[in-house]
Amino acid sequence: SSFERGEKMIPFSRPENWLYLDEHCRDVIHPAFQSCVRCSAGVFLSGLRYSLKLYTAFYLLSGVLRRRHPKDVLLRTVPYILQSSLFLTASGTVPCACICLLRKLLGRFYCYSTAFVPAVIGGGLAILIERKSRRGGLAVYGSTLAVQALFNMLKYRGYVTPLPYGEVLLFSVGSSVLLHSYHSESGLHDAVGSFLRFLFKPWVPAGLTMLTDMLSLRPSLSSMLVTMLIRIAWIALWSFQVGYLIQAGLSVLRAGYKAFKNPRKLLHTLLHPNNVKLGVFLATLAGGFKLLNALFMFLPISQDFRLVLAGLISGLSISWFRSSVISVYIAGKAVEVLYFKAVGKGWLPKFYYGDVVLFAVAVGVLIHAVFLERHNVQVPYWNFVNKLVGGHLQGINYDVLDHFGTHASKGVRAVEGKQQREEENSHQ
């Protein structure tokens, strides 16, 4: 079919993109609501409920991982939960309101005024609600998803061809930059740095501490090597536990109440191979980096080159858990680190609102893809946006949006058919 081959797709820059729709926004965007105000209010309430649940779990889990006192966690996180929840709610509500507003101002729908431009405006206003310290991380994560969506759009149109093991190479290069920065004097002071500290500085049982202390009482080359190998092995084992528990926890959450109602399904969820794969990936990344860094100390190379080389090789561990989202995100964080280092040395200027612009454009690309090209968006992200807006994405009249030539309705049906087949296979 033309959908499968991507034929007759309207490219990004041709004048045909300026096709328009005279339909009212209630006939296209919110058929369930006769009033644009009622639609925006409904999206706001749904988004607020969802955001409060999401950020309450996020901040409480972050406090536990950072080993903070429960009282300190509660006192510090309540304002953060409210602020972040308002930001995320606005990220869904303001673009929806801007879609209707632009429709009234322009008198009709154009391709880019249907989703992209309203989402850029809404994303830029929403990110200003969030704390400045979190804007950079949100901008990098949003741009990660946007880059992946743009790549899928280009691939769908036949403009680019995927590179074999491209995500592995991308992660390897990005991890070498981040691991070098983490072990240097400047360090990493963000979420990635906190996660790396959690892997490389794990909780050590008393018995293992006693063993390493006993070995250190007899200073010799062999005892030093044994102590080093014990510590590296524990870091690898700890990282495996972290990876397994993260993936197993996410699998149980996705399964929901059904997993606890059916013991066999719960056991199947906990023993799923993907849980082990993430554990092996983190174990080989952390343990492999420590081992390679120790071995390279015997080579006549500088510390910087040793850290970069160890990170480059250990970054190949992503082969155990190949994910384009993780690879692009790590590459984006690496670019961010390099950019701020260049700013610190005076090589590049600093853009104070650069994170706001980056996030706004990323939201514009993503919402455009969600509305007009669902087949080019990762299913988990589409589901996330749909929950954020209270399920209103399912009520959009995609058949009318086909007028813009982006195969919106065919994309929706193709993705829904794929999801249905996957659910049927999982129940077999």
C-alpha cells in the first residue's frame, strides 16, 4: 500500500503543505465537546490528576534512591510535586487551547497551525513554570524524542536509511563523554550523574567491607589486585540488581492489577528476559568500565584518554539492551556537557533561554507527529500524551486530517492493529 511504502507523502518544505481545512475545531480536534473552553478545562483536570500521580511517585522514588530522610523528602518534595505537576499539566492544556485559538484567529486549519505552532507556543509557556534546574534535563529528554520522531519521518519518506548498530555506536560515544566527565574534577551534577553515583558507589555489605579491610592490612600487589577485583565484581552485581529491579518494576506496573491477581502471570512478568537484559547491560557498563579503567592504568596513556577509551569500549554494552531512545538521550546529554564546557572556556556563547527554545521546538515536533503522523511516534509516548489529555486523542477526527497528506488515519489504524496483534500474542 502507499502507507507502507510512504508514497505520495507531502514533504516538509513543499508549498502543498499549505493546504487548509475550513472545518470547525469541534469537528476535528474535540468532537466530544461543543465548547473549546470546556475541552481545555477537561484536559486541564485530567492532566492535573495524572501529573500529580506521576510526579508524586517520581519525587518520592528519587528521595529514596538518594537515601534522604523521609521527613526531609516530604518537606522538600511537596512544593516540587505541585510545581512540576502544573508544568506537565500546562504542557498538555496550553497546546490544546492554542490550537482552538489559532483556528479562530486564522479562520481555518493549516498543516502547521493544526499542531506544530500551537505546541511550540504551549511548550514554551509551560516550561517556564518548571524550575530552572530541571529545564535543561527536560529539554534534552524532549529533544531526544523529537529527534527520533524526525528521523522516523525522514525514514518514512525515504530520505534516510538506518545505519546498522547505529544506536550502539551513538551510545558508546555518548557514554565515553559522560563517564569521562563524571570521573573528572568537574563531575556530573544532574540526574545522569546521580544515577552513575548510585551505580559506582553502591551500598556495601558489612562482610564485604571486613574482607577488603583485612586484605588492605597486608599490602602487596596480589592483595591489591584481589581487593580491586572484589570491588569491581560487587559494582557489577549491584548494577545488575538495579537494572533487573527497574525493568521488573516497570513490567509489573504495565501489567497492573492483573499481574497480582494471577500468580502465574506475575511470575512470568518477573522472569521476563528483558528484565535480565537491562541488568546485564548495566552490569557490563559499570563493571566493564571499572575493569578497563584499572587495566589501562598499566598503559603509558593520560588519564583523560584512559577514561574516554574505557567509556567507549564499555559503552558497547548497550548491545544487550538496544534502545534508540536511551542512545539518543545519552548522546544529547553528551552534547550538553560538551556545550557547557565550551561555554566555560569562552569558546561558545551562553543562551540563557536556550533550554526553553529547545523544549518548545521539541514539543512542537512531537505534537505534530502525535496528531498527524502517529505511525512515526513511539507507542509509549503516544499513550503518555493520551493519558495526559484524558484520552482525548482517541476522539480526534483523523479522517479529516488526511487532507494534509500525512496519512493520519492510516497511521492510527496501522498502530492500533499492531497493538492488537501484540496483545493477542501476549495472551497466547
